[in-house]
Amino acid sequence: MDYPRDFPEHLKRKVDAAMHAAEIQFIDAKKELPEGHFEAFADRLILRYVETVFFGFATQAVEAGREGIWDGERIRQALEDF
């Protein structure tokens, strides 16, 4: 994943963990689908993946704000860019 250049290094691990969990959830859900049904459920599975990763990043961006590293404007910009 390409993080913003000023994203705090110590917060990346939790975002990476959220991404990893999203990947496992996606793969497991795909395996549970009946043969030939992926296309019917692809949008839902992909949306769940994207939401999980986004909220993982957003949570850590807010943490950067709590720690005084980013201000509100920087958090909003990072979320918009993400």
C-alpha cells in the first residue's frame, strides 16, 4: 500500500493488519460461494474489502490527530485522497 509520505510509521502496522484481515475475509467469502456465483456477489465482497481497509486507515489517521501529528485538515485530506 502507498501511504501518504507523512503518515506516521508506527501507525502503518495496524492499517496493514486491517488490510490483511480484509484479504482473508474476501478469500474465505469467495470460497464459500457456489461454483460460478462470484460475479453475482463480487460487488458486495469488494465493497466489504474496501470498507474494511478504508476504516482501518481512517482509524489510524484519527490516531495521528490524537497524537498531535496531524491536524483535522490533514486528516480530512488524507481520507479524501485515500
